Amino acid sequence: MIELKNIHKSFSDKQVLHGIDVQYEKGKTNLIIGASGSGKSVLTKCTVGLMEPDQGSVFYDGQDFTKMQLDGKKEIRKKIGMLFQGGALFDSLTVEENIKFPLRMHASMTEKEMEDRVNFCLGRVDMSGINDRFPAEISGGMQKRVGIARAISLQPSYLFCDEPNSGLDPSTSILIDNLIKELTEEYQITTIVVTHDMNSVMEIGDHVIFIHKGHKHWEGTKDTILKANNKELSDLVFASDLMKKVRQLS
Amino acid sequence: MKILHNIGEYFILMARTFSQPTKSSLIRKQILFEINSLGLGSMGIITIISAFMGAVITLQTASNIDSALIPDYTVGFTARQSMILEFSTTIIALILAGKVGSNIASEIGMMRVTEQIDALEIMGVNSASYLIVPKIIAAVFINPFLAIWSMFVGISGGYLVAEFSGVVSTDAYIEGVQLDFKMFSIYYALIKTVVFAFIITSIPAFYGYNVKGGALEVGIASTRGVVTSSIVILIANYVITQLLLI
């Protein structure tokens, strides 16, 4: 479980996060939604330590991450897998070397064991046989799936996904969503997904947090979001004609 | 104030780069890659520029000697001293600052904007060390060889001009090249080359590492990296010369 307590963050004189408290539960897909510039990505970066919060604490299974020394943070980070918006695969490495990278850094494995692990992870995301290709030679959807394979290579306890569906066609988006959900349940991972894709919310939103202007404005599940009595949330959720029709039907 | 801020940030990054080393097995492969990319990849341009520069120095020196009191071997002596003391070190460093520096700043800058550096950090890797140390080690190792190669090619270029243009006899040229040779000149040149190699790699890496934004900012960082490292090379050149030769 990951727990955030009273997280504040500002850049120069602009306050981006205003005292956010939230708990992400193990084995659940936790979604952070909000309009662009609402502070979702900053909140995630504060959670994983890519940014230091000005105030507040982040607890990983009860351990205060914000107060840890570098070695302690390194230990926690070994348990974190992250899927970035653009995949963030290393351009100069093949798909296989990308997935092997965290194994080389942190695992004591032979080359054969690493190869087996790479093949297992690629198989798990339905991408077997592309080991020798470079990131530039595969599509955006394939890069996302390889990104997931890399994120799960060290069997993480925590999985972060930043806009996993951005730039993908609807069917690939659903595939990625389902993959995230399956992996979360299969390995009992604490998963946090930053998104503004309402399809994802309705597909995999076990726990949904709505961030508005740096405040936690609403919290619930995919089942309660359609009936939530919150104007800012409704403006976001029912922005499209499709969702307006869904609301009328429900 | 901005300059002081940047200098402070640069030293903080360098401290971070060298304080938490990456696994040596990973970095070894990277160093070999960078030696090939930054060093051997520059052999062509260094060869062409050095050969022509040696040839031009020879022609200019010969054409400016009017007095019969100045011996012919002065041409070879001047070509050797110019190549060893200044051209193969400082001028080559300035050329490499443009070629290698822009390459480093844009490569690391693109890794920053495409979140590859964030991915390294999330994996518990000291991204500064992993990305910058191999480049610095590779340049500090290979650049002295490039400088020596440049000296050899430049002096040879002068010899070929002497041979084919007839501005000075080859015997006089060789005599000048060998005249009053001090080994310390080579040490001085190599010390400068090592310092310049550090500047050429670390300053553009600093600008690339701190890029915020997109492709436009990567371009700006690349330009700043080249301009700043060129200025710092000139300042370092003056300081080292003052310390070692005066």
C-alpha cells in the first residue's frame, strides 16, 4: 500500500498541490484523473521521488519514503515499475536490452536467466519475437507494451503508469488497460494510473481520485463516478457526447 | 547572477556524477561505445583540418620570410611549434567542442525530454553518473591520441607542401622540425588536451541534462553547451599556459 499525507508542491510562486491525502491499495488499480495542468503528473512524480514535495510524506508499506536516505530510496525504487507516457525506452538499446537493463542493475542473474525473464515478460505482454528490434522500429502501442514488460521485469510491488493510452487507437488502449488490470490482480501490485481517458476509468477504475486545481476534489470507484454530485468532476467525465449519452441512459 | 547559479549547478551535477558510481560492468561497455563515437568518429575531420592547417602554416611562414638573415629551417620550426603548442590542442578542442559538444548536449537533452532520464532514476540508477561518466572517461582517454595524430598529420601536411610547392627545401623543413625539440612541449600539449576533453564533455552534458521543455529547448541547450565550452576552453588555455610556460 502507498499512502500520501498532506502533499504540498509549488514551483516559484505557483502552488500546484494543496495538501493531498490519499491511499493506494494493494491489488487495486488506482486511477488519478483530472484536467490537463491539474497536478496529476506532479503528484505522481512526488510519489515516486522524481520531485521532492515541499511538505508532507509518502509512505510505501508504512516506510516514510520522503525521509529516507539515498540507499533506502534505492531499495524502494527496485520495487517500483513505471510506464511513461511516451514509453521512455532507451533509443540506443534493443527491446531485449531495454528489458534486461533493470535486471543488470539490480538482479544477480546469469545471461540465460535474464534471457528467460525477458522472453517471459515479452510473452506476458504478447510481444514475443521482437527482441532484436530497436524502439524506433516498433509502433507506439508496441513501445507501450515493451515499456510494461520492462516495468514488470523485476516483479515490482508498485506499478505507475503515466497516461498509458495517450496516442493509441481505441482497441490498443483497451488492450493496454486490460493488461494493466490483469498484472495488478495477478501479482497483487499496487498500481497507480494517471489518465484523463474516461474509457480507462470505466474499464479498470477500482479506485478513482479526481484532482482539480491541485486539490483532491473527489474519490470513489468507476461505479460511483457516474452518479457523483460534483460539478467539476461532471464537467470532466461528461465532456464528450458519448459520455453525455451514457449519463442519459444511466 | 544567472552565471553564478549555472556554475553552482554545474559543480553540484559533477559532484553527483562522481559520487555514486554506476556498476562498472555496465559503464565499461558504454566507455568503449563512447571512445568509438566521440573519439574515432572525429578522426576524419581532425585529419583533414590538421593536414590543411599544417600546409597553410608552412606556406604563410615561408611567404613571410623576406630577410636572408632568417634561416629556411624556421618554416619547419614554426610549423612544429604551432601544431604542438596551439593548433593540435586548442583549435582541435574548439572544433571538437562544436562537433562532440553539440552531439552530447542534444543526445542527453533528448533523453531528458523523452523521460528516459526519469526512467533511469526510477530504476534506482544515478542517471548523471551512467550518462556522463563514460563520455568524460572516453574523451579524456582518446583525445590525447587524437592530439598526437593531429600533430603528426599537420607536420606531415607541411612537409608535403615543402615537397610539392618548393617554398622551402624538405631538408630545411625537417631540420626545423627537429631543431631545439623539448619533450615538455608534448607534456604541456597533452595536459591541455586532457583538461579540454573534460570541458568538451562535461559542459554540454550539463546543458543537456538540465533541459526543460521540448525540441526547441534541446537546440538551445546544444548551442549554449558549444558556446560555453568554447569560452571555457579559451580561458583554461590561458590559465594553463600561464602556469606551465611562464
